[in-house]
Amino acid sequence: MNKISVAPMVDRTTKEFRNFFRMFNKSSTLYTEMISAQAIINGDIDRLLKFNDIEHPIALQIATHDKDYAKEAIKIANKYNYDSININAGCPSDRVSNNKMGAYLMSEPELIVSIANEIRKVTDKPITLKHRIGIDGKGILEDDRLMDSYEELLEFVDKVSNNTDINKYIIHARIAILKGLSPSENRTIPPIDYDRVYRLKKERPNLNIEINGGIKTLEEVENHLKYVDSVMIGRQAYDNPMLLNEFNISRYEIIEKLIKYIEENKEVKPYHITMHSLGLFHSTKYSKIWKNVASNSRIESTDLKNFLKELDKE
Ligand SMILES: Cc1cc2nc3c(=O)[nH]c(=O)nc-3n(C[C@H](O)[C@H](O)[C@H](O)COP(=O)(O)O)c2cc1C
């Protein structure tokens, strides 16, 4: 499981989700949601960045287009001891692209180089990059630039790797279409092309390459690992978390742990914890009833105890 990571996902990989996940998995790397460098500089940093020791290994993902903001943000984040810093060069949302962040950055590798090198001045932690296999910049980039060939991907990665010490490239094996698709469509419509990622690893064996996009089973993970160093799973890890249950612990025991967590963290609304566990009974006969229980915005730990009594009757 240490060759698998759980993808950064806004509104999903919150601190509460990560603590839930650690109830059954200790070795997969977790990511924060994408946090903009400016939010760190101007925001409530404990709320944005504080995490529990149990969440290690954990990476902080930042979105930025500005090397000075990036450096300032990581200087602030140093207080929290993240295991690595990840730069987002894969998010396709219009809002993010218009701010020259996310997948837009693939059109300006020099900017990524300057951001990474500026971050390096304030941290010794590994810096990693999450990106796509290419971008379609129609309507956003000059000359409606399309970057959709293996050669352009290689040139991009070479420019970054030859000029920074970024040691790991996490590649969502689809291009990002910068205008006209919603982020969710950008996770389904551009076709998946794992071969391009495999070829990159083959031609640049010294780089640490992690593959991402549409991976749903441990068999698929095994297969990818024949060609790349590691695998990142997003939606399936959230929707079917038991896929990554490395302790072989039962759902019953996980709910007992959830109850304990809720009772020990009174400052957190219980719903903000249980809402991230809706997939716990994925594809079992309890799926619907669990979703009803866990998605109640006024849920309390007694509701979980009552649910366990139902499970007991089986
Ligand atoms: C709800 C949601 C939010 C996401 N937020 C982020 C994000 O903050 N940063 C990022 O790099 N990718 C984000 N992604 C993309 C995922 O990290 C991942 O690259 C993508 O879902 C493909 O992997 P999958 O097919 O295993 O889900 C998000 C995806 C989803 C579904």
C-alpha cells in the first residue's frame, strides 16, 4: 500500500476524511485538498494546515502562479511538518486557469521551475509535481496552443527535471481542456492514455513516476506497477475506501473508531466526519442505509451506536 497514494480532492480529502482513512490504512500517502498560496498567506493557517500526527505520510498541495507567494506560503507551512510539497499543474478549472494556476502551468514550465526553486530556498522536503499528459489551451492560451503529443510531454518534464530537484511526477493520464469543460468533465471526456506515462518512465528511468486516472482495482494497480513507480487513486479511494483497507479491519470496528473520534473531537461537527465515510459499505447490502445514516447533517454518535446494533443482529 505504500506504492499507492490517495489523490488531492477539494472538499473530499479534508482533515476529517484523512483521519477516517487512517483508521484502516497507515502507509498510503495522503494529500491535502489544493490550497492556494495566497490562502495560506492571508488565511487562518491552523484551520487550513494543521493535521494530526497519524495522518503521516502527508503531502501539502499548493496552487500558485507566483514564486514569491509560493515561497512565503511554504515558509508559513514549515511549522506543520508536511512530508512533501506538491505543486498543482493539473487542475483544469476555468477559474484556476484564468489565474494562471493548475494545468495552465504546463504551458509555462519556466514558471514551475522558478516556483520550485524558490520553494527550495525555504524547505528541505521533497517537492513533487502533479500534472496531466498535456493541455488543450484553446480559448485560453496564445494561438489556441495544443500540447497533446508524447514529445511535448517529454519536453515539458525535461525542462522541469533539468532545472529543479523535483523528484516525483504524478501524472493524470489525460490532457486537460482548459476551456469549455467542467472539472468533472475533464476527468472523464479526454481519453486516458496510460501508455504515454509508461513510455516516459521507460525513457526517463531515473525519474520517479506515479500514474493517475481511472484506476479502480488492486489488480489494475499491480499491472501499472510493472511500468511505473507508484499509483495515485482519487475517486475510487473516496467512493470505495475499503479497497485500501490494509489492516483487514471490519466495518464494524471502523464505526467503533468513528464513534471514538467523534467523542474525542467535540469541536468538530460529527457530520463533517461521517460525510466522508459514505462509501464505507460500497457494494454491500448496507450501502443505502449507511448513506442515510452518515449523511444526516444532525448525526450524533448515538446514531452510529444504533446502526451498530442493527449490524449486530446479523
Ligand atoms: C471532487 C474532486 C476534487 C479534486 N480536487 C483536486 C485538487 O484539489 N487537486 C488536484 O491536483 N486534483 C484534484 N482532483 C483530481 C484528482 O486528484 C485526480 O487527479 C482525478 O480525480 C483522477 O484520478 P481518479 O480517476 O483516480 O479519480 C479532484 C478530483 C475530484 C473528483
